[in-house]
Amino acid sequence: MWETVFTRCVPGPVSTQADIARAEADLGFSLPESYRTFSATCGAGLANGHFRIAIPSADVETDLVGCSELMAHSIAAVIDLRPDHRFEVEGDDASVVDRACFFGRSEAGEFLFWDVVPDRGEYEIWVMGADLESVRFGGADLADLMRRSQGPAVRGILGMGAEPLSATFVGDAVTVPH
């Protein structure tokens, strides 16, 4: 599937089935299939020249569970400092933020999260602006987010000034233990 999303794909370190099972157990929900295949096929790296997706991994720098907790904690800490904080959610359903599980970030400081709704195979992907106020729909699944951000729909995802992103995936360098 990912060969139809990225015109150039250089995989990075990938997730094993054991990594994925551990992440699901730690998070308490099944990971979406589009994300599972991305983690096992593409791995850790830079998608569309703009997005870093955390993957289930033994590497703390890229591990989904640790990165998700860090992003959620950091966002909550900033919001706690803003007593009148309010999210501006596309479609006005602010409850998507209550069900958020963060799994990625952009080079410009936006955060990617799933709207984790039980009994749904794929979770919608939402993008929280670097301002921690705007929340926009990103895609129906990870492949949809990547494809949409490669074309004019990127303006609805990242803002009106955004240009379509490159259809590339460049994996992080694989380090070999000594």
C-alpha cells in the first residue's frame, strides 16, 4: 500500500509484531491497520518531508507509547497555564480532543492524533496546531492523511498558507549496535 502513497520510500527502523502487540497492550486499544502496516513497512523517519510518526519500538526516541505520553503531558501542561483555553475544532465537536491519542508531530510543531473511538478499525486523524488551539481534520486513516497533504487539501489540514507536501518517506538511519 505505501508504494502507492510515496513516490520515493526509503524505510527506517521498523516495528516488529512484538513491538506492536506491546504498544497495544500498554495503550489499551488496537492500533489501526493503516498505522500497523506503516510501522512495519516504512518505520521511523520523515513522511512527506514534514511528519514524524512515532512507531512501536524499543528505541525511546521513536517509541509510540513514550512519545504519546510525552506529547499529551506537554500539551496538558501548557493548557493548564491558560485558564480560559478553548479548542477551535473543525466541525465544532470538541470531544475529539478528549479521545485523543497523540502519535506524531510535524516539523512546524503541529501534533497528530487519533480520535480513538472503540470498535472502529481505523481512527480518524486530527491535527492540533502548534498554537494548541486549532484542531483540523487530517484524514480517515494514515494513508489518507499522507495523500491529502500531498495535494491542495493540505490547506485544510495545515492552514491556508500551506503548500502540497512531497510524496516521500525518508527513514531514520539504522544504527548497528557494536
